[in-house]
Amino acid sequence: MKFYRNQEIEELAESRLHELEQLLGKPLAPPIPIDLVAEKVLGLRFLWEPIEELPGTATLGGLIPKSRLIILNESHRQLFGEKPGLERSTKGHEMGHWDLFVDKASLVHPTLFGEECANAFAQRRSRLGDVVIIKRLQLDTSRWELLRQLKAGEDEPDVARSVNRYAAAISMPQEMVREKALRTNRTEWPNLYRLAEEFGVTITALRVRLEQLGLLYVDKDGMLYVSPQDAKGQRTLGF
């Protein structure tokens, strides 16, 4: 399995966005048109189809590499509608599968992602054939807030961490987010909700992204600080 550093993933995502800007002849602005990135830059298509699920799990999307298809699970259309930003996140993850791990030369499973990382992936059936999914992106239906699983951490497989980072970087380019965040009072939740709406993502996805970039810290009580350093300073002053 190829290991990607976070900076490598950020640079790859930025290069894809730059390619789209070149094609469109204008700079991008939020919300990032990730459908166009997928279609015009990566050569992927989207299709809604039912995907088989194991008991107690929900699979939101997957990839049929040989067909260059991202499948969104028709069974969860209502959930996608109820949770703005979840569809973008799911698409971003599947784009990350393709851009980071698919062997474009062979496009043959099971060597598609390399034998070393086979344990990170599973197959589910659809009417169009087998759909490849990341096992970490299955969720227990009693905890349907998928994006709470997206925060990169040491206990996640490197594959999941990589596509999580890619999805965030495609929807929320770091310099664009940084510029907007630094002009926002990040210690007020309503301001963060407005910023999430501007980027077309869930509040959880925005929070994770800001934390990744060192632009936000949320303590165990839900108190907001503009950075981990600010939180540490406030605690020092409180003693």
C-alpha cells in the first residue's frame, strides 16, 4: 500500500483544482464544484444505484473502477437530502479512492489497490456489478453521523486517513479556508455554521478541517477557541 503524507494529499488536491480552473478559465470559489472535478479532471461519472448492505451497516457510496463510476447508494437518498454536505463528502471520498489508490494501468480487482491494502477494502453488490468501498466508511445505523468518523487519527488505516484528507482538501482548499476563517470570529458556532454553508459541507466536516489546519480547537465542553495555542493560553490564565 502506498503511504501518503498529508502534504502530498493537499498538493494533489490543489493540482486537481488548478486543472479545473485552467479548463474553466476562471478561479474557483466556494462551494467548490467537485462534480466538475470528478467529471472534467478525473474522468469519472456519477450514478445512483442500490448497493447491498450488511446488517447493522450503511454504505453511502462506492466505486466501480473499470467503469469509472462513482455509485451513490439509492437507498440513502433521503439521508443525503436531510444532511446537506454528506453527498459532497461521499463523492470526495470516492474521488480519493480513484486518485490515490486505483491502479489506472490494470483496473483489475483484486490487485486494483495492491495486495498490501486489500484488508482496507470490501466489495458490495449493485445491479451494475461489484462496488469497491472502504470498510471504514461503513457506519452503524445507530450512529448515522458519518462525518464524525472522518477526523484523521492514528487509529485509522492509512487508506481511510488518506481519502478523508483528500475529500476535505477537494471541498475545502486549505488556503481558501484559511483566508475565510481568519476573517471569521471562530469562537461563535453560528459563524461556523455560516462558513460550512458557504463551502457546502456539514458543520462536522468544517470543524475537522479547521482543526486539521490549526485554525480551531473545541474542548470537551464544546467551547471554541481560535487555535489549540489559544485554548492552552486561556487555561493558563484560568489557574
